[in-house]
Amino acid sequence: MLQSIGPKRLVREWSLTGEPFDAHTAQAAGLLNYVVPSAELDAKVDWLVSRIVDKSPTAIRRGKYAMRAIASMSFDESIAYTESQIALLAMTEDAKEGLKAFGEKRKPSWPGK
């Protein structure tokens, strides 16, 4: 896992020295998505959470699982695996609810299945 974080030179250095680094360095290395002043932290967390909570729990769960699974696959294997997961996801209750809600022009009520 450490090999996928930032340039290998930095990963080796951080692993060997244990020296601290600041948030901007962590962001540049891909450890953080956002860096905000502490006064803006709650607002940024609320913004990020709001982007997630209205999504299908099943899609999020399956997506996280798929991302972990494809990390060790070749490109061709990861494409085939992802296609199979999309097909399986399309058969879930959440997918059916999503399509129904779209057709009825309303927000979905995700069953989480």
C-alpha cells in the first residue's frame, strides 16, 4: 500500500526517517484530498458528507469493494471485473429504486440492498 502513495523516493524517506511533514506536503503526495484552515474544517466535512449520503449505500459499498479488488489486477482484468460488478449492481434493489425515482422525478429512498 505504501508503494502507491506519492513518489517512491518520498515514501522510502518517510518510512525510514519518521519525520513529520505538513498538510500541503501530504496533499501533494496524494495522502489528502483537501487542506483547509481549521475554521473551515466542519464546513468542508459537511460538504463532503452531503455528497455521499444521498447516494446508494449499495453502490458505495460495492464500489469500495471493487476499488480494493482491482488494485492488484492488470488493466484488462480490472476492466472485466468492473463490468461484471456493474452488471451485478444493476440487479440490486437500489438500482431499481434509482431508476424508479428518476422516472418519477423524485429523490430516491435507498433500501440499501
